[in-house]
Amino acid sequence: MPIPFPLPDPPTLYHPTPLLAELRANDPVTQVEFPDGKRAWLVTRYADVRTVMMDARFSRAAASSPDQPQMGLGALASESLIAKDPPEHTRLRRLVARAFTHRRVEELRPRVAEVVADLIAGLRKQPEPADLVENFSLPLPVQVICDLLGVPAGDRDRFHGWSDAVMGNWERDQAIMVGGFTELGRYFAELIAEKRAHPGDDLMTGLIAARDEHDKLTEEELVTLGIGLLIGGHETTANQINMFLLTLREHPDQLALLRSDPALLETGVEELMRFTQLGNSVSSMIRVTTEAVELSGVTIPAGAPVMPALGVANRDPAVFADPDRLDVTRADNPHIGFGAGAHHCLGAQLARMELQEALRGLLHGLPNLRIVADDADLVFKPTMIVRSLHTLPVAWS
Amino acid sequence: MTAQWQVSVDGFGCIGSGMCAASAPDFFELDGRGRSRALHEKIDPDERVLDAAVSCPVEAISLVDLATGEEVPLD
């Protein structure tokens, strides 16, 4: 009997739903059934999840056809990076990859630290408690990705709602997602026309040149790439800042360690990436098999949708010692919080650096920072692929 | 005839994203520790390898043109 999907909500924000750990131990490659009767395979062990993400027999392009279970953006954006397989995918990705390498990201660090300092100064002027989402978590990554792309950060009120619409999960009305995507497409078409007339020193201008001068991508790919970078560049990071702080509140000893030693920010961010349950335990990045594949002794037939469950794979005791313990000093940490393989998060290095600078600013710049809401009072936006908070009230004095 | 390329991966810089091994599996693989290595030290110039090298998030892949001894430009 297939397991009904979505799985039951976990009793806490800080661990995957217990059923996933049970499956990882006893039934690591299992079938689930969506409300509409469609089925998929759910994969929960670290080694198998890595295989699903690394092995060419698991295709994102095949997963993005309209007859497959819809787990978000996929079929909506067939021209996007996440809907393509190598070598097509790599041709398109290399046009932007150089802007997100470790070296390039390190050049941006001082600017990001400056944005962090400005936002904290602004936050301190607010009466307490103030909302961290509006004053910090959201504007930080929005400012950074907007600078990089050449999108006016002042347009946030326009594009953020569309971005939320597109970041829907399997329960989100497809019409809302398509609507958000269409609006973003219109927005980017305008922006691109504007940049064609007045080129800037930014990534969108570079991509326009790659299209107009070297014919490296189509107009639709150009627009979709812009949308993907804008959404991917802020939504996850913004919510990860919130989830990191909430997770640290649950682990006062680890929070104290991070506060006492800024040198731990690097391993700390990696451990928080591993541990934090940004989404509801199961990745949306469904793949479809191009041929029959055996995983953990189970044969998945050709043409089958497969869901890699990153959140629980990151807690696999076969790979991580004491996996359900948060340890900001953990040294051996090959987590897959950014995925792996061809679709390894393009912005991973940027996100790491932003998260390090965000925590440096918040934990060291505001030593008494605390969240002043109980978990039960936190309101997450419904039907989102990531845990997205409306507000996060904080105090600091 | 075009000169061959020498492919190397900086094992210390590599973060094991799997980008190269997944996009160009004929040329790269991950070892037991999840670090990438080149399957062939010398290859005929190949667009797939260039794409993978350009796409590496930590710029750990380098290609050297064996005729000139110069690095193949990745930007």
C-alpha cells in the first residue's frame, strides 16, 4: 500500500516528520500516493538521495512534463535551469555560474557586511519588539540579489508577492502559481527592454549581451533565468535566516558557543544548513527515471517520479554521528542542504556568505537579540515550499 | 590537430557539489570521500568539460592547453 502524500506534519519545526526516519531505517525506497491518485517513489537514505541527484538516469527534464505530479515550478517553467538536464542545462548554467563562484562571492562580502550593518542600525531605531522579517531577513537577500542582477530593490513590494505565488508547494492552486510566474515574466521583459536601452554593470546586462551578441540563449530562457535568479536569490535565504534563529533558540548552548566565538560561524552555518528543516522535509525537486534503476535493493521502473527527501537524508546516522544533535563545531559535514549534482544550488556560495554575515551581525552586533514569540504563535504562510514566516518579533535591549 | 588539454581537480578546494560528475560523467567522478577527480588526465578539447569547469562553484577544475602550457580561459 502506498503511503498517502503529503506526509503528516511533524510535531515540531526542528526535526523531520518521524515517519521519514522510520522509512529511512526500514523502507528507504517506498511508494507514496498524492491526493489525485498519482504515485511517486520517496527516497530517504543519504546515499540514495545523492544518487537521485547525481545520476543522469534521474531526469529533471522528464519531471517537468505536465503529466507528472506537480511539485512546484517544474512544468511552469520548462525553460528554467531546474527543468533541464545536462548537457543543455550546463550550457545555460555556465552563463551565470561564474557570477556565483566562491571567489566572486568573497568579493561581495564587504558589501554584504555593510548592508547587514545598515539594516541592524535601522532595526535598532524601531520600537521593541520589531519584526525581523520586514527589517532584516527579507531586505538583506533582496538587496544582495538585486545588486547582483541589476533589479531595483525598491520594486520588492511588486515582485515579492509574485515570488511567493511561484514558491508554492503541491497544495498550492496551480492558477496562482502560473499567475505569479506570468507577472514576473512581464516584469522581467520590461526590465530587459530597459537594460537593452541603458546597459548596466550587472548580471542581467551580461546575460542580455550573451543573447544579443553571441546568441547563447533564447529570449524565453533569458527571462526565465532572471526570474529563477531573483526568486532563488532571496526567498530561501530570507527564511533560512528566520529558521536558523528559531533553531538556535532551541539550542541555547550552541547559540552561546556561536556568540562566544565568531570563528565558529563557518562550521556553524554548515551545521545549521544540515540540521534546519527549511521545508516540510521533502524536496520539491522531483526527478523521473529514464530507465529502471535499483536503489537499496528496490527496482524503480522507468518513467517513475522520484522524490529525494533531503531533510531526513541530512540526519542519516550512516553518514553523520549523532545526527539529530545540533553541533556547530561539527567538522566532517558533507550535508546536502544545497542539493548535489548538476542542480546543486547555483547560489550556494552566496547563501553561505550571506548567512554567515547575517549571523555575525545579529549574534555579535545584537548580543541580547531574542525572539519574543512562542513557536505556537508563529504564523507561516500556507502552501509554500519553504517555511515562510509572515513576521518574527524580536527584541534586543 | 588541436592540442590536448590536461584536466586537474584541486582536491582541497573541491566541496563535492557533484556539479562536474553529474554534468560530465565521462570525465569526472566523485571518490569515496565525495571529492571530484578527473577520469582522464589528458583529453581532446571537449565543450562538456569546459562547461563543467566553468560551472564549478569553487573554481577547482583547471584545464591546461598542452601545446602552449597556458590555462584554458574559463571566463
